Amino acid sequence: MRGDRAPSRTGQPPAPSERFITVEDFARVARLSRRTIDRYRRDRPVGFPKEYDVSRGRVPRPRFRLADVLAWMETRALW
């Protein structure tokens, strides 16, 4: 995951609560399709992780906090 690679300002890897992942990474971690994640992003079911826009221009760059994604996955029913 790309969100794992960026070290913090102290040179240490960021803590899981500070890591941000892309939509593609979210889909891979959750074992869901990108289309399903996009549908959840649009519909915003209760408990779905907050989305952060880290863009610096006109092109949006949505990211999710890894800890929030993992917590959300724990609340989902296993089939």
C-alpha cells in the first residue's frame, strides 16, 4: 500500500492511526471492488470511514485513514 511508505517527520514510519490509504488500497484491504467502494462513498452508510481530500489543486485525491478502515471492517458481518 502506498500509504505505508511515507515516513513521518521524525523519520519513523507513521503509526496506523496516521496512515492514509487510497481508494484502490481500501478496496484491496477490504477485499471489495473499486466500484463497491465508490458506491459506499456515494451512499455513505452508517459507520463508513471519513474521506479526506489531500489534493492541492483541482484534481481530488481522496484518502482514508487506515485505522478507520480497519475499524469499519471489524464492524461488518462476515459471510
